[in-house]
Amino acid sequence: MVAADPSGRLNSTVRPHDGTSPLSCAAKVGLGPGVSCCTPWWGLIPCFKRLCDRFARAGFVALAPDLYAGRIATTATEAKALRSESTAKRKTPAYKLLIAAIEQLRTHEAVQGSRISQVGFSMGGHWALWLAQRPDLPIGATVVFYAARDGDYTNSESRFLFHFAQSDDWVSATSAKKLVKSLANANADATYYTYPNTTHWFFEDDRKDAYNKSAAAAAWKRTITFLNGV
């Protein structure tokens, strides 16, 4: 079910193939390539609704899955609780909701092209990398902000762009090295950037303790250039 509100943003309900646990999403009316935004553990906070709008202005059709059914966190303690509850109690696991969002984009009348791009942040980046390893999904590009996940990327058809913080208590040097090695072993097309004077969450403008305006602007410009090349 898709209905446009006065702002032009789409309010969607996505159902996984098994028909369980409707997923509320925020998307933007437009015409162009599809982008799935995988949010961090805060949930679908205003920052990522605005991000969908930014993607739309850049010529994309963007959708940000709401993994917590309208609930959001403002502290790490709240986020941990929501993540644990989502894992333990939701009838439909997060990965099915994320796959359903990709499928909605793939079949949406406003989306052009057969490949979907995904942009993931922290926990969402971790999920995006897992999804990129699945050759059955139509993922053509994956952009990851401050997250790392190794694995078997041999059959992935995605290109990769990574934005790392210079000082990150959440992404260890070891996990980043394992990721780079996994992608190199798969001969994947991957580009990596590390931003000076940044910490985890540096892209998120509602995280005043971490937001870095200049780094976020550079990462955004590189992201749009990268996605336009899909």
C-alpha cells in the first residue's frame, strides 16, 4: 500500500513474502534509480527521513525501512533495548523486512533500472554487507558508513563504497582489515575513504556529539557520484 502525503513523501506498507509483520517505510515520490537506506540502531529517526528527501532531490527513489515499527531511540541504552527486542520478539526478523524493502523498490513504478542500490549506516551497514553477499538480490551498489563485515563476497554483483571514521570505537582495525581482505579475495570493486577528525556517526546531523559537517558533505558528494555510476 502506497500513499503520498502533502510533502510528496510516500507512506508505504511493505509485507514480506510470507505476509507477516507489515513494515512501515518512508520514501519519496520521484522517478529514478532505487536506493534502500539501512538505518543504524536508532531506528527511523528524522535524520534518515530527511536523507530520503536528499536522495530524491538528487534524482533517486529512496526508501528507508522502519525496523522498529515506529519506535526510535535517542540513547545507546534505548537502542540496545530496541535492537534486542527486535531480534527476540518480532515475528518477522530484520533481514526479511530489509529484503522486502528491496523487492518493493525493484517493482515500484517510479524506479528505473533493474538494480537497487543500498546505503547502510553502522548496524544498517552491517546488514547491507550481509545482503550484498546474496546473489539472488538485485543489488548493484552498496555504500557503507562506519561498519565492517567480512564474509564470502565471491558471488556478489555489487560495487562497494566505504566511508570510515578516523577514530571509531565501534569498528575495530581488525574487522576493517578482514573486510578488505574478504572483498579483495572476491575481486570486488571496492573503494575506501577514511575521514580525518571524525568518529562514529559523523554523517548524522542529529548527533551533535559526532556530526562533522565537512566530512559529511564530502561523503555525500562521493556517494552520489558513486551511485550515479551504477
